[in-house]
Amino acid sequence: MKIFVNNVFFNLLKPGETAVNGVIIPITNADEIIRLYEQVTNAQVHTTVQYNFLPDNYEKIKEQIKSHFQIIYAAGGLVTKGDQILFIKRLGKWDLPKGKVDKGEDRKAAALREVWEECGIKAKLIRKIANVWHTYTQNKINTLKKTTWYEMICLDDTNMRPQSEEDITKVKWATPEDRAKMLSNTYAAIIYVVNKWAETTASEKKSPDNQQLK
């Protein structure tokens, strides 16, 4: 379970999962995670830090965490066109298109719909990248949002435009040269998704079976 609280990464390790960065904290319940969550939100910490929590029972502690929040589900897309990635600018920061999953809606369909609604782009879904959770507080309600991210390729961008009703001011294809600058003005969760996609792509290019994987 990957949770971003502001730009602080809370990584609840699954059985057999290891962590490369950050500290490892063994836990038997969710109290330590909630305590750190409250410290981060109250102090408005903006530096990127990673905490890795090693639970004695992953599913139990995951449910304990969720019980402290209102849960919302969303889906989004990392859309490529050649070597370019689609970015949107919302509220002054670069982001990837995403939005809430409607009741009864499939998450894959929701991701494709959001790319169309927010950017005017028709895309084809390739694969799932990751599930990412992030927290926010609105109207004094603590919310935990789970976003399922998918890799997509662009089919048609002739109608590309920002959805101003969702506070999107720009839609841009970012070249590899543009990417670093845009990621310097985004959210830690978006950096995680882009890096996860890049790692998978690089691994496939090295694989002798990479033609079959496509």
C-alpha cells in the first residue's frame, strides 16, 4: 500500500516486499502510521521522505488505516505519443489526467474517460502501472484516495484541449528533455508513477523477449 501524505511517502510493505530507500519500522497496528500522518499534516511537511512500515499482518493493518478515512476511488492515465508523455497543468502544478470512478464504472473505462474529458485525447490502454493512495482534507473530512494508474498510447489528439471546468489550464506533450523540469513542479505521487513506468519500460527494452511483451 503506497500512501502519499503531502510529499511524504508511507510505504506499507506487503509480505516478501523489500524497500530500497528510507527507514523500516516494524508495526503490529496502524497507530504509528496514523501518528506520523497527523504530525505530517499538522506541520505541513513538504520535503520528500520515505517511511517503510513492516506489518505483522498486512491486510489487518491496511484495513485499520482505511478505517480512519473517507475512501474515494479514482483512475488515471500516463499517455505516451512516441517518446513524449502527456501532462496537464492544474492549479499551478504539472499533473497527469485522472478523476473519480463513477458508481458501477470499471476503472479502466474511468481512466480512458478522464483522459478524454480532461484533455480531449482518445487513447488505448496498455497496462496497469500501479495503485497509489494519497490523503487530503476537505471540509474537515480526512480522505484517502486510491488512484489506479494505467499506461496508455495516444490514438487521436486532434481535439486536444484543457478542461477548464476542472481548473486545467494547459495540456502538453512533454519530451524527455522537458520531463525533468515538469517533474520539479509536481507531486511526489506523480513522480512515483512516472518513475515506475520508466523502470518497467527500461526493463522491457533490455529483455530479449521484449517484442513479445509488446
